Amino acid sequence: MTLAGNHEGHLTGCFAGLRVIDFSTTIAGPHCARMLADMGAEVIKVETSEGETMRSRPPVRNGCSTVFGQLNVGKKSLVLDLKSRDGAEAIRRLAAVADVLVENFRPGVMRRLQLDDETLRPLNPRLIYCSISGYGQTGPSAELPAYAPVIHAASGYEMAHLAYQPGRSRPDYCGIYHADVLTGTYAFGAISAALYQREQTGRGQHIDCSMLESMLSLTLNELQWSQFEVKQSLRPTFGPIATRDGYVMIAIASEKTFQGLMRVIGRPEWVDDSRFASYGERRAHWPQMMEGVEAWSRSVTTAACLAALNDAGVPSSAYRTVGEALADPQLAHRDAIAEVEDGGGTFKVLNLPFRMSGAKVAAGKRMATLGEHTRALLQEIGVSAEKTTAS
């Protein structure tokens, strides 16, 4: 069995034996907690009797949202009224025997519920308490409401992206929530680091993860360009080149790929041309160089263009839809897609994008129904389900 397959029955997840309480909603926190579940942790998702808002996001089949399922598959479901005394007491008892707690309420909410880190710390000094928020737990912007599209705008990301769209002045619409996925992944990394440190110190800690700072980490070049003047080419480095029947992306990021591309387009003399020979001059004359590239690419089909570029070792790809990308045989080879089950049937989700030779890394097999594990979990900590779930 190859590393990509990773289905040996004897393997367990790296976080097997860990208990996680997941208070989070929408995307960032649930994404983080699902990563923990995929790595073997027992993740207990806490919801109200109405269920989290993402349960209504389409596509919905038989009352079950696959978007919600994708973010929460493999977790247990616990329904509680956190505003009730018994509901809050149940959480305190669970927190006393948990390893990790994840929440992404607006700063101050957990404190008002008396479920904040400061309140729970005396009950469990080993608890890793992770708070995800738009701007961080403290500071002048801390209590501002924030969702991913707002953070995209606030971080400068959207204007940075717009700078690569010649002739345009209106920012793009937002439909892909980078800030949520990125921040959830950073939170996962911070939790992993805190768990390692706990092995050395015996103590947990509070993690304060900011969506704003997470998004700023994507603008690596722009962060430096905002401090120092850098002359930009009139044509961005990376963008579509036209073929006879479509578009292709080419990434020319090294001398080797530049030289390979010049051979492919029939311009080997440009390797030593003073306009293109050095990186600095090449960037200054980038529009002219790419006009030469497109003079060649427009004469061939996308398939022929990619075949020639691949033969020369030039990184390239056709522009694909998500559906087309999911059909890539490479994903099948790596078992990247898992089929999971909920009350509406089956659907597909993406496994975590890494494999481990000594640990199981896989999505859970099914999505729990709302409140499915409430009675069993409360019985374990000696609390009546009837008292904790009343609205």
C-alpha cells in the first residue's frame, strides 16, 4: 500500500484519544475542528435545538446540507441551551475532561456565558482553548462584527488582487471564503503546537487567532511593496495566455523554465536577448515577451500547448472548473475524495491534503444528526438531558 493510499487497518489518527469541544459556527472554526476530527480526535459539536445556521445552506437533501456536512462530518452532535444554568454546567463538566475547546463567537460572548478561558481554566489547567475572531480578542476593532468577505476587504487582499487586473477599478465580488479556510488552518496548527508544548509543561493555554492577520499573511509581496517602492510591469507576471480554443496558465519562475519556454515558442535567441536575459530586464519588458509567447500559443490548441509545455518542463495548466479538477486521476490516485453519509444519502468531501506513513488521515464516514449524541454524552458526565436542552 502506498503512502497515498494510507488505509492500513492498524493505523490510528495522530490525535486519537483527544476530546475536543467545538462551539464554532459557519466555516473557520468548523473547518479547524473537522481537521482535528480527521486526525482522530473525538470532536463534540455543540449546537442549540434549532441547529447551526449552516444546516440550511444548499444543497439540502431531506433537510441535510452537504455544505454543513462537509465542515462537520465525523463529529458528535450535542444539543444544549447554553443560556440555561444546567446547560452551562454541562459544558463546564465537559471542559473539565476535554483537551481542546474551539470557539469563534464575537469576543465577549463566551465571557457573558461564563464559559471563557479565564472561567474554565481553574477547572482544567491542561485545556487548550482556541478563540477565532475577525480581528483578535482585544484591541480597538476586536468587537466589530466580521465575516470572511469583510476581512478580505479590510486586509487589503481585494485591492491587492485588483492591482493584477489591468484596466479595472471595481473590486471583485466575493464568493470563495479564503479567510475562513486559512484562519481555520492556522488555528489547527496553533492547537497542534500547544498540544506539543503541553507535553513539556503539563499546562494548556489560550490561543487567540485573528482572521485579519491570517489574510495579511497571503499578501507576501504586497506587504513589502507597501513599505518600499518597487516598479511594477504593465502586465502582471501570472495570467492567462490565449490558445486557439481557450486559455492556459504558465508560471515562469526560474531561469530553467524561462529557457524551456523560449525553446517551445521558437525563440531560443531570446535567452540571450538583453531585454530578457536577466530577471530585472525581463520584468521590465514582460509585456513584449508575453506577446511573443501568445503569438505562438494562439496558433495551437490548448491540448497541444500543454503537451509542448509539459515536455519542456514548463509549469502550466488549462483553466478548469472545480468539477473538472475533481475528476483529475491524480486525486483518485491519492484517495483525495471521500464519500460520506448523512440523512439525505451520500456525498463527497475532500480529505485533508496530506498523507502520513504512520497515521490515519481521513474524513469520518457519516454526519451525525442534530443532537444524536446528547443523551450519551450527558449521561457520561452525570447531567440530565431534559434540563439542559430546554429553550
